[in-house]
Amino acid sequence: METNVWDHVVALHARVEHDLAKALQRQHGIGLSEFRALCRLSAAEDGELRMQELADSIGLNQSSVTRLVARLESAGLTRRDLCPLDRRGVYTVLTPEGRARQAAAAPTYAETLEAALGDAARDPRLAPVVAALTALTPVPA
């Protein structure tokens, strides 16, 4: 892959992430990482994941996910629970408030993503990257 192409992918990513983070913080009082964690927990069986599973699913290291979960707990959006079979295992569990916040923020995320990609598609440098991404068929999660 050409370095120039990768630079455009990185530029598109940074632009979209900035717009998403700003909209989620302004309209729902949560950051982008918090929203993504709530989404993963919402999709998980029983609304819970081991801390390491959550870290892996949103691309954070262990210490960063620990701080993230502490912020979510402080806001009443998650709680921690010990694994009954392995007391060393710690789960993060979505609370009803967390589920409601994720559901309320999901339309903002989707609308902002669509708008950010639309704006980027009008930038001649980024238009080919946006076109290539939108042509992809999503892989089921």
C-alpha cells in the first residue's frame, strides 16, 4: 500500500473521530471510548464482559480500560462484578442507566458518522478513501 493512501486513511479517521467525540460529549456527556464500551457491553450476553475482553474489543490497554470503567462506574453506567468461578476475574456490567445512555447516544453517533463521512467525501483527497470504505460489505459481528 502506498504511504500516501495510508496517510489519507489516517486523516479520514482523525477527522471522523474528532466529530464523533465532540457530538457525543456535547449531546450526551460521554466520550467516544465510553460510548464504544457501552455499545460492546450492550451487545454482550447478559450485558457484561471481562475487563480484558472489553479492552480488546475497543482497542485499549489494561490500564486505560481500568480508568475508562472507573469513569463509567462513577457515572452509574456500569458496575464491576467478580467472576464466581475465578475470583481474580473482574467483569464490567452494564447498568440500566448505561443501557439507556447508549441507546440515547446511538442515533447521534450514526448521524454524526454519516455527516462526517459526507463532508469527507467532498474533500478531493479523502473522497476515494470514503468511496472505498462505503463500498465494503459489512462483516457480521
